[in-house]
Amino acid sequence: MGTTINLYAAWVGIFLGFIAGALPGLFFHKPDWLGGYASWARRMVRLAHISFFGLAFINLAFALSAPRMGLPDVDLILSSRLLVLGAASMPAVCYLAALWQPFRHLFFLPVGSLVLGVGLLLYRGVLR
């Protein structure tokens, strides 16, 4: 089925979310770690951590609900791949932006793929 990859993406995202929280969690007690609590780098690392979980749940919801919406296979597969791409690229862009702030200009890639993936699901599944 076309949504199996979303189930794997969800569980991989949850696992990576645990790791992405545990490693920085070793240093959270240091007030100046990554430039302090409000620093750009530290905010991006936190955003990467939470994006693993948030987008894992989006992929899980997609895997459980999309097959029941009666989408044409081509739309189901395209939405599926766009959501997986968004789940993989969002934390990557967050970490890159934490290292070098101009990478923030790449956020259109994960955001665009997520918006297109859900938009296609809604358009073809609800508004058809």
C-alpha cells in the first residue's frame, strides 16, 4: 500500500525525536550552551527536536486515514511522498540553520512539501 512508508517515517521520526531531545538534554542546564536559551542556534535545535515528533504524528495520521478517503493511487502516492519529504527536510533545515543562519531561506522546501501534501489530500479527498 502507498502509505506504508508513512508508517515507517512516523516511527523513525518518533525515535529520532527521542534522540534529538536526549542529546541536547545533556547540556540544557548550562545557561550559555549554544549561546543561551534565547539564541538562534538553540531555538533551531529545539525546533528540529519537536519537528521530529510533530511530523511523525502527521505521517501517522496520514497513514491511518488517507487509505479510507478513496484517493486515486497517484494522488495518494504523491501526498505520501511529499509528507515524508517534509518530515525529513524540516529537521535537516533546522539543524543547518542552527549552524549558519542563512540556511533559514531553505524553509520553503519542507513547508512547501507539507502544504502541497496536505493540500492535495484535502483537494482530492474532500473537495472532489
